[in-house]
Amino acid sequence: MAHRLNIISFLDILLVTLTFYAVLRLFQGTQAVQLLRGLLLLILLIVVLTNAFDLIAFRWLVQVSLPAFLVAVPVIFQPELRRALGRLGQSAPLFGRELPPSQTAQLVEELVSATFTLAKQRFGALIVIEGVTGLEEYIETGTSLDATVSRELIMSLFYPNSALHDGAVIIRQKRIVAAGCVLPLSQSTLDSRLGTRHRAGIGVSEQSDAFVIIVSEETGIVSVARNGHITRRLEEGRLRKALYAFFGQEAGRGSEVAHD
């Protein structure tokens, strides 16, 4: 056996290991991750049994069941597969959200100012900044605006008596493209203190690479949702830093908001 091990063999083993690791990483944070781990362990056990022992009937059962298994996997993991493929697409360059430094600074300051003014007045808000992944399907659920981002406009949209205050505002580049948008609710297990607004913010961050700002109507706490994770109790400095990092105008992505 030893004479068959060469650089190609090691490369083969490494690729298999990296494949399993990548699959688990892509499904990380979803409800299916435990099921996936169990499935991978079951597959490993079957491979070991069929190769270590001459189990003719069991091998036949595995071969007969394989087509049905291949059909069942996409059905069982449909939401997670969609999310995983979306994440792969997010590895593309930051095309679509790059702005000149001066415009980025203006946009960030308007967002930070609006967010913390809303927080002080306990006005609930849900602001979604589009990344590489398009949000057109959610934009279509709201009211089209195509307006420049400003503190005053954001404040008016989330004023409690406004017809659009219950939905989300979606920003593309430096424009508010729509307001009153309906977002998908996260199916993950969340803190019971988080309401529908937070669940919607996390939900759209699970389906895309959007940057989501959430202001709690009950407490005024400012949160950020990204990639299915939520960070709560942000101060102005942390939100500003996270926004600059999102727009790719800070050295390294390690400066982004750390997950709680």
C-alpha cells in the first residue's frame, strides 16, 4: 500500500478534505448543519463497511438506494443549497458597491446620523444596503423611490405615522431605491427578545451579502445583520467602521463588526 502513496495521492486526499470542509462552512449557521454532519458521518460509515467487509446484500442496498438519495438531497437542502450558491457568488469582487471615497464618506455619515437619531427617538427602522447579490425581488415588494440617501428622508420614511415605516428601506449605491419592502423572515433559532424586524433583517442577510441596519422600536438598540449573524448594541463609531469596511474602504476586512 505504501508504494502507491505519492504526491498525487496526497493531493487527492487534500481535495476531498477541503471539499467536506467547504460544504460544512457553506452550511454553517443553518438549521441543516447538524443533519448534514450526520449525513456525512453515515456516508463515511457506509464506505468503511462496504470496503472492509464483503457485505454483498448491504452493497446492493446502497447501490439501489443511491438514485433516490441523489434526488432527495436537493429537496431536503433546497434553502441551504440556495444560500450556499449565493455565498459562492459573493466571493466576486466588490462590483456594484464601490463608491468614490468622498461619496462613501457622505453616505456613511448620513446613515450613521439617521440611525442614531431614530434610535434616540425610539423609531423602529430596517435599512438594507445592497451588496453584490441583487435584491430586486424584495425591491419589487415595496414602493419605488430612487432618491438620494439623506438623514431627513430616512427619518420621514420611518416616522411612526408614515405608511412605509413598517417595511424595509433598500439602498443601492447611494440611492434609496425602495421603501416599505417586505423581507424574508429568518427560520433560524433566535433570541426570544428579537422581534419580526430583527428576524427580517437576519433573513435577508442569510439570503444575500447585504448590510442590514436594525433599530429596535422598543429599546432603541442599534444592530447590524450580516451573513445570517446579528451584532447588537452598536455605538456610532462601530457602525461607522463597519460601513466603511462594507464599502471596501478600510484596510482588511478584519475591522468589520465582530459577531456577538
